[in-house]
Amino acid sequence: MPETKTKMMSRRKFLQMSGALAAATAVADPCRVLYALTKVAGENDPARIKEVFSACDMCFNKCGLIAQVENNVIRKLDPNPKSLKSRGMLCARGNAGVKQLYDPDRLKYPLLRKGARGEGKWMRLTWDQALDHAAEQLDRIGKEYTRCGFLFMAGTDMQSTFVHQFAEAYGSYNVISHESNCLLSRNRAFLDTYGVMPTPDVLNCKYVIMPGANRFEAIVTPDSMDLMSAKAKKSKLVVLDPRFTKTAAFADEWYPIKPGTDMAFFLAIAHVIIAEELYDKTFVKEMTSGFEELREHVKQYTPQWAQVETDIPARDIKRIARELAAAAPSAMVYPGRRSSDYEDSTQIRRSYAIVNALLGNWDREGGLLVPKKVKPGSMHIEAPFYEDNPDDRVDAGRAQMMFDEEGSFKHTRDAVIEGKPYPIKGWMTYKTNPMQTGANRDKTIEMIHKLDFMMTVDIAMSDTAWMADLVLPAPSYLERQDPLSAFLASSTCSGVITRDPVVPAMFESKPVFWIVKELAKRLDLGEFFDFTVDDFRKAQLKKIPEVAKALKEDGVYNVSGPSFGLHKGKPFKTRSKKIELYNTRYRDKGIDPMPVYNKPKVIPKNYFRIVVGRNAYITQSASTNNSLLWELEKENKLWIHPKPAANLNINDNETIIVKSSAGKVTIKARVTKETRPDTVYMDTGYGVLSKGLTNIFGKGACIAEVLEDKADKISGNMAMHETLVTVSKA
Amino acid sequence: MKQRKKYVIIIDAAKCIDCKACLVACKVENKVPEGFWRNWISVLGGENGSLRTEYQPSQCMQCNDPSCVAACPVQATYKQENGLVVIDPEKCIGCGNCITACPYKARYRNPGKRIADKCDFCEDRLNRGKEPACVVTCPTKTRVFGDMNDPESQVAQMAKTQKLVQIAAPHINTRPNIFYYEGTQLLDWAVTPKLPGNINMPRDFWKTVSTAEKG
Amino acid sequence: MVKRLSILAIVMAFLVVSIGVTMAGEGGNARKGKYLFRKTCRSCHMADGSAKELSPVSKTQADWQVVFDDISKLQCKDEWAALSEKDTKDIYSYLYGHAFDSPSPAKCK
């Protein structure tokens, strides 16, 4: 009986799909086909276009969108003005979402590796064959190496929660997120100071110091827009960045700070604020703990001392400290996002958190706000316990205070390579691309060679998929039903967004929910996935039924209302129940309880520090092959200052070699004053191995290939700015 | 009787972060082929490796005295009542005269359709009651679109309160309908239109040139 | 389930019920504890359950310490008595280790 059902389903699916395939053929020349469609329907008939709400997935922001659908083809994605997070905007990537959907490079059906790993020889499988094979491997590896011998890694995606649930039901606690290549050290620092990760009220802030964050290029909604609105209200923006980013271009003051010395700057700021008694005395007394220790600690960090470290004049440091304090509490050190830069990143971010505390901006207009996310319910999995499993994660103990539910990609990779403390032989990745985003690509390849089996679920043939044994095609965000997802939008609001299919899924793509459900069935774990996405949503909506109505009518649910003055003397979620300037837990674990400055290593002659960054049309490696975005940047280049370029006899656009202890790449030079003479830079997401990414294959260089893999000592977050490179003519 | 519309865009270039959302939005909305654009962002700085400090978006200016219209031998391109300069795809012979006649380089020849193409403020969207794609998608709302003849419109209000300037071509003032905030360091990028010698230009056209020269 | 526990409770009642866990989160297996917590505690301590909804982040480490210093004071002391010392320790490790002021607070699950 079930078989007949499946067959009937697949027949219907097939019919749907033939329609989808027709649209896919249209990909080759969307202009002409879409043009033809408009001709048929009549130019001026507004009814020919159906509008469907969704949420963007071109980066993590989940901006609201309204798809313009014509004859089951998405013609255009418009912003949803109802979303108070994205405020009626869609960036270049958001607009290019149609090309993620109608992309000839999409994965179309399950593929099994036939040649050597990374050779690119594949065999097409049916879904049944693919799932049977995967289930067999999961079962075998689980039995042979314990369930923890299988590693799971899912990117920032609304269905990643199902991968985590599957890992739990299967019995592995070796689950890592993309976050340990991104922002965990920032979270660690703020959590260990405030007990939460506060949300910055950029909109109402009168004085923002932005250290190493590039908010006008690495777009975070609504912060990026708020920063511009604040500027119109004459708010002051001070940017510290070795590069002249577009954010620096909009700053009132830009300081090309020496990379790795941000902590020195903020310790000196704290020094001035305390020495001149400019801090919020009532606030510090009532809300913080360890002020006396801090006062003593920062005495040594004078502005004159910081000038030598940072290359920022002492008089400017003093002036900025005074200006900050004068604008307080509507003044902030912007916490930033990606903090995967140095081995002491958590401590660096702690110094930001501490200066914010001295300004007393917590829970005040224009300061750091209490995060007040809407909390949808969830569906509990009563996961079994496997007695033979090892006691802990494979990366346990490799960092001082790792987040148990995030793990560390760097440390897990090391553990897999070493086979210690126990072997890991299987790996499932979903919509994450550590081959491009994890520093030291050779080591990722080495890790993969240690595995018996690797499976990747993704939309296109990423470099990570390219290395896998089994590749399964997922639909884009415009073709699938997702659970609800809560978001925070600075001071404006918090809210909930979701997705329903705008158009039917193309080719043989299947959502990862369906995939893990099918695997669970085959592994006798079906009972844990005895639900649909609809059921899951119902559980999420149980306590917040009003959300369903808003999502239907507006495509988004927003809760606005007062955003500051909410804390009201509640205890902070820290050990001392206060903001911890001095962290006793750190002390007990042998970690510096207050940030202690360590000089970054001196850059020897003919070496450069290489730094990582973003522009507004690249989401790491996930968007560079999108033909609409690729047209904006066809290859990446190495930014190098004219002075060293002249010394090395390197001309603009000339092909050069960039070399580190991790690897060597060939790339073109962009000679520009937009970077310090001792710092070079390149965009992420080029120099791919995958021949399945036809636009960018053979273009530019992969930064992960030259980055050495250091880690933040406390959180285990990747440290990507610790690499020194040489540059030479090719 | 309803007053004639006069569609304009006012641009506060100081707000443009060069995120290129407007470029991609336009490209998708208007099916602009690879290698061509209906709108663009000019950059202040960046020559010889210098710092890029300001970004200025632009597109077809829907001029009141459009040199492209004058240059079209077959009246395929014309100015509508609502102020938009449009191209009739049935009439256009793809000769390219209008492309060189535009002082703003706003036109290109669509290789697939073999006709001239340019921004029309997304007229198809306007007919559906929507603003141009570049306008709605902008994160910082650099562009403001509206009907200058409607005193209630945001653009009419801005025109009252904000000093606005236009980018005019040397030797010829086509009276563009894109306005910029005064005070932004506007780049001087408009060029003297080049006209092919193979057609007879209407007398008026050269008159405009000479008036502009004298002025 | 409840019935089974109560029978066990009768058996256990002959034992001295004063399992005070004093070590700060050490010794227990937090992962096992998570499983046991869900299996034994959450049938009541859940949304719309017969007792207050509980998760590790419902309390601070200090508060959990107070709870486990003397679990005989809890309303559900009989159920606790039915658990082995190891199981109790495991649950304690989980709750204490992922408390709301802990270095790794549990995500809402």
C-alpha cells in the first residue's frame, strides 16, 4: 500500500517537475522566455502577477521579501516593506535570489562519487539508492565507531534545526555550526560580561565606535540602515580598520589601526574614562562587579602607550574617550559580528564589552539593549541514549570555554585528523562550505581523506560538495516550506518570519527535512520524525497564535514597543548577577579575568598580515557563482598598498603569488591606498576546486588556502588574522 | 481635468553605500542582458589606487529636451505625457543614433532584441502601482521617486525644502529629470553628445546646443 | 510510568533519602543527564504539564546547587528517590552545567 502511494506521488511530482523543467530551460535565456510570457498575459494586467511572501536566504539576515510570480515563474523579488527588520530593502544578493533558483549550475539529482575524492567523477543515483547508501553508512559507522563517530555540520539555515534533531536521534553529539568560523568569540565575550548577547541600538546612538566591523558592506539589517539614519541625525561614527572600507568612507573619523591592537585602544579608552572619572558612577556601582580591579588593571594602559601599539595618536585616543563619555549613555563600542580574527579574540571583544559597561549604556536609548526575541515553541525529541558513546564531544577540552552546542570546526578538524580522542569516520554537511570558509583548506582536505563516508546536502556543487562521496540536491529557499524563525531587529522590534514554497521544487531537489526523515525511517528512528513541517510549525505557534495571522497577511510578524528600560533591576545572567568587568569564572579556570594585552607578532620585512572581509555582494562562498552577482565581481584580487607594491615591483592588475605556511595562491593585484602598507586583503569565495561552479571556476584565489588555522584560546573560534604572507611577482 | 504627471527621481548621493542592490534589482526587473546596465553608480576617487569616497547612482534622466528623441530617425523613441522617454520596440530599427546622442550614456543596444534599451523608471511597475525597482530596493533610500506635479508628493516637498541640482552636459542642456542634493561632490561625467553624420537632425536640436554654448 | 516509579519509591523509602550532590557539576555525565532529565522529569515539568516547566536555564548554577544540596525537600522527592545516585548526579551535571549563568547555557529545547 505505501508503495502504491509513493508511486502515485512520484507520478504527480513528475508532472509538476516537467513544468519546473520547462522553467529551468528558460534559465538559458530568461529574458526571452519571460518576455514572451508577458506578451501572452498582456502588459498592463496587474493580475497576471501573483505576489507571495517569503524570507531571503542569500545571507543569514532573513529579510522579508515579496516574490512576483508569473505563470509559476518567479519574475522578480521585491522587498517586503512590512518587515521592520529589513525595512523595505533587499540588497544586491537578495535581488539575485532568482538566480539561485534558476541557476544552470544547480544540483539536479543525487550523485555518488565514482573517481577519487575531488576528481569530479559522479554517478547519478535515484533517491532510494542514495538514501539506502547513506543509511547503510550511518548504520555501519555508528556500529563500528559509536554514534559519535559521525559528525554533523549545518549552516545558518531555517532547516538546520532538523539536521541537529537528526544528529540527536541518531546519537551523535559531534555537531558543529558554521559559527565557529565566524562570531563565537564575540558571543563568548559578551555572554561572559553581560550574561547575554546585547543588541546595539545604532539608530538612536549619538556616538558609535566601530572597530573592525564593516556595516555598510557586511550588511546586517537593520543596523546598516540605522547607521545611515543615525548619520542623518548627526551621530558620530568612528571606524577602526586597517582597510578603508565603505564604512570607513562614511565615517567621521577613520583610523587605519595596526591589525591585532584593538584591545590596546579600548584598554586605553578605559584608562582615560576611569582616570578622568568620566564613567557612569551610579551605573558602575549598581550594575557591575570588579570595578576596583579594573581601575588598577588599566592604569598601565595609557594613551601614550596605546599610540605606539595601535598607530593612533594618543591625543585622539584621549579625545575619543572624552567624546564617548560626553555622549554616554547614547554612545557605544559596536559589538560587531564576525570576530574570527585573533587567538585572543574573546579577550579583545571583552575590552569592547567593558568600555560599554563604563559608559552605562546598557538598556538605554542608543546603547546596548536587552535582546527580547519572540520565543516560538518547539517540538521536543525524546532522543535515545547510546551507552557505548564516548563521554564527550571529539573537540572537548581543546579550548578553554567552548560552546557545547556549537563546537569548533578548527578543533574538530584537528581531532579527526589525529583520530583522537576517538575516530570520526562519517560527516554530513548541510548548506555550509568549510572548504572555503575554514582557514587552511589543505587541512580540511586532509580531514576528509580520514573519513570513510561524507555526504553533502546543498543547492549547488560547492567545494565541500565537490569533496563529498554522496551529494544530495536541496531546493533553494524559494521552493520549500520552512519552520518559523525568530529574529531580532535592533531597537525597532523583534519578530518571526517563515517560508512557504513560492514555486514547486525544481529537478529532483528535496528539502533536508525530507532527507533526514527518510534516513531516520531507514535507521529505525522513524518515530523521532513522525511529524511534518506543518506539525512542527503548529507546535511553534502554540503559545503565539497571533503570529500565524500576521505571517499570512503581512508575510512577517513584528513586535515593536519600548526597547529600552526593560531590564528593571533584574539580575544579570552572570555568576555575580552583575555585569562582570572582572570575571571570576575566568579566574577560576586560569584565564585572565580582565583582558591583558599581548602584542601581536611583529611583521618581518617583506611580510604582510592578511585579513578577511566582505563586500555587499558576497556572502562568503555562497553567492560568488551566482551569475547576477558574479557580474559585479568576476574574480577577487589582492589589495596591496602602492608603497610595498612599488618595492616589490608589482603593478596594478598584475598576476602575483601570495604565500604562507599553509599554502600558496596565484591572484591579480589591486594596488590601492585602501589598505595599510603592512596589510593585504582578498575577498572570500573564489579560487574554487569545484568545476560545478562554472562562473567562478578558474577565477581568483581561495583565501582559505593561505590562511593558517589558529584558534581563539577561549572559545575555539577560528582565528583568521594571524597569518603572515609574502607577495611576489608570478 | 487630471494634471499631467511629471515623474522625477531625487538622489541624495551622500547616502549611497555602493551596495549595488539597485543594479541587480533593475537587471532582474527589466531583463537586462549580461554586460549591460540600465543604471549605474559612479565613484568619486579610486583612480591610481586612491581612496573611493563617494558613490553616485544614476540612470536615464527622462530629459525634457531629450537629444535621443531628436536623434531617432524613425520616431521610435519619444517622450510620453507622463514625462517618461520610452522606446517603441516595434519601431526601433536598432541604428544606434540615440545611444551616442545621449550625454549620459544611458542607452545601450540590447544584443538579443537588437534594439536600443534604457531605463524607463520601470513603467511596467508604475502601471502596477509600484515604484521603480531601484527605488524600492535601496537599503538607505538614496533615491526618492515621485510626481513633481503632485504638490503632496515627497519629491515636490523635497524640492521645496532641499536645494537640488542637475548634472548637465557640456554644450547642451537636455533638462534632465533626475535631481541631486546640492552639496554632494557631484562628479562631472556627462559628455557632449556625438551624433552620426548620416541623418538630418532637426533644426531645434542644434539650436539647443548653441543656446547652451552661449549661456 | 508513574505507577512504576511509585512502586520503586516504596522500595527506596527504606533507604535513607539524602543524596546531596556537593561537587560543582563534576563527576556526572551531563549528556546522560539530559536524556534522563527528559525521560524522567519532563513528563511533569513541561509546558502545560502538571508541574512548572523546567530546563537548565530556568535557574542559576547557585540555585541548582541549592536544589541538589537536598533533593528530599522537593515535592517530587519520591520520584528522585527512585533514581540511582549515578542518575541523580548525571541530571545534576546537566542542569548545573547548562544553567542560565553557566558558560554554556542550554538553548531552548
